[in-house]
Amino acid sequence: MARTKQEWTQAKFERYMKEGRGQGHRKNYQPWIKIQDFPSKGRVSRPPGWKTNREHHLFSDHEKRLFYLFEWSDNIVDIREQFPLLDLDLAINIATEMGIEYPKDVNNDTPYVLTTDFMLSVKQGNQIVDKARTFKLVKDLGIKSVAEKFELEKRYYAAKGIDWGIITEKEIPMFLVKNVEWIHSSYKLEAAAEINVDDLHNIANILRSKLQESDSSINKITNCLDKEMNLEVGTSLYIFKHLLANKKIIMDMQTSAIYSSISALEIQKIIF
């Protein structure tokens, strides 16, 4: 639902629809709720998406953590955040069946558009299926208004033939989240220092060879390569993160934190 007490009107609903919010896929998708709609609203972030090639509008640390998990998964091909339940007739009818009042603006009775944290497009065999996922702290699951909203969502997506589920903090592997966060901004090699892209690829190949041959720390190997090739400090570490993000370097992302001071011996596989 809207994350503020700003007035919600039919005109605003129509404007959102005209803007294409809640519609499209990957880079063409626009979330129903955007960060600029609610300035100075908590711990928000707009990370660039690996899968979508667009900024994602996330309104909490928990949403950001889920986003990193979804980015890392090879089975998820699209991430649509702040996804709206746009079939208002269906949503309102479900609320009536449940014996609850559908939320409306108190000033003008305009029905709000409820949102689900994420709509995912997931590879399932030879098909791509949609799965709706929302986050909630365990301690909040027993709150009556939360339970009612989630039951409405569950019934709504069931009517649409879409799998819906809740993810809590207990189901988030924090080492994996922190590791993906550490490498996330290095996904695109083109975003590195002002060096020709072909040269960056050559440096990446040299780095892979050095990592394969050494038992020193990642930090020592990358610093030495920067000096050897007269690179700006941090360039080789950036390339290391890039290779890890693109799964050209395979490490255990789930059971320990990966950082520059760990040994190259922790690398499980290097793909050339």
C-alpha cells in the first residue's frame, strides 16, 4: 500500500497508469511506488539491476537484502519491485468476502492500490513463471492488519494463478547477502577506471592467472598487479569483484564473508 498519508485520488491513479507504472518487464518496468514519490522516506536505495539494466526502487534494508538474493539466483530472470494489485474489482471483492474493509483514502474514498514487494519471473523447467514474494519480520506476522493484508494478497494471486509467499528475516542467508552487496556495483566491467575495455579484459585474464598461481591474499595480489601494470589503485580489486559477480571466479558465498584480505586459496574455481 502507499507508504505515506499523502492524499490518494482518482486523478493520481490515472496519472500513474498513464505513466505505465506497474507495467512492462526488465528495463521497461516501472514500479508502482517510486522513491521520489516520498522524499526523505527512511532507508531507501536505488541499486542498478544486473538482470534488468535499470534502477530498482527499494524502501528498506530488508527489501535490499532480498533484491541481492534475487540478483544472485540464476533461476530468476526478472525482478519487478513494488508490484501493484491493479485488478481493483477483484481485490475489493476479496476484501468483502473476508469481511474486512478495503483500504481507501479517508478524504475522498478512492481505493488504494495494494503492492507486493516483488514479482519475480522464474525459470521452472522449460517455462518462465511469475512468483510474488513479500517480506515481513516474524514479530509482525501476528498483527491483525498485516495478516488480513497478506490473506487478501494470497487470495488475489491465487485467483490469478500466481504463486505467492512470505519471506522473513530467518530465511535470508546474511553471508550471501553481504557478499553480493560487496561485489554488486562491479558487475559491469565498463564501469571501471578510464581504461579501454579490451585492456580491462586482458587485465582480467592476467589477474585470473595470478590468482590461480598464488596463495597470497586477494588484496596483496590485486595491489601488486596495480603497481606492476601502473594502474590506478583499486582497479585490479574492482576486476576481481567483477569476475566474482559474473561467476567467472567461484567461491563459497553462503557460509563466510568474502573480503580483500582472504587468501586466493579460498577460490574454488576460476573460469577463463
